[in-house]
Amino acid sequence: MDTFAERVARAILLAAGVSAVFVLLALPPPDGAALPLLLHHQFLIGLLAAALLGAVLVRTLRPAVVAAGLLSQAGFVGIALATPGFSATTAFYLNLAGMAALLCAGALLLQAARQQARWEGLSPRHGEA
């Protein structure tokens, strides 16, 4: 069932995927001792962007991608807050925006799943005996 909430969640996942691509562009160029770490982080952000964009098309991936995206972006925000002199503030704010978007998408997908379960008779309605 393709509900309005699910369509909005797909649009949010698309926007979060594009935001992850922008995070890749906003990260500082890797140099010196931090080269392996930054290359690894860029690889993970690239995978996250691909997963978010893929979740727009594949319904079964959406819950896992939303959870993985939240964990990934929360980890980056935590590391950025713990690192003194963090210079990529644009990437930091894009990750915060991505986390907010993924929280909204997750809530909408949960609402759509509950509506689908109710429609199929798998979930009892409150107030019915």
C-alpha cells in the first residue's frame, strides 16, 4: 500500500541521500596522518548515500537504512563534538540535518506500517471489543 506518509518518507530519504552526497563534498581534503581515517569516513558516507538512495526504490530496505543512517550520522556528530578544532562545520550541520530528516522518515514509515497492519487486520484497533 502506497500511502501519503510513505511517499513523504521516500522524499525525505531521497533528500537525506542527496545531503549525504553534499557531506562528501563538504569534508576537508584528507592529508597527513588523518588520511586513512578520512578516506574510510568518506567511503562510509558514500555507502550511506547509496543505501539511502536505494531505499527510495526498495521498500524492504527502508527500516534498516534509516537505523544505519541514524547510527552513522550520530557517530560522526559525536566524533565531531569530541574533536577539538573540528574544521568541517558544514559537514557537521549537514549530518545534524540528515539525522533530523531520518528521524522524521522513520516516524512516517512506522506510521505507514501501522496503517498497513490495521488495513490487513493484523493489528487490533483500540476501543473495539
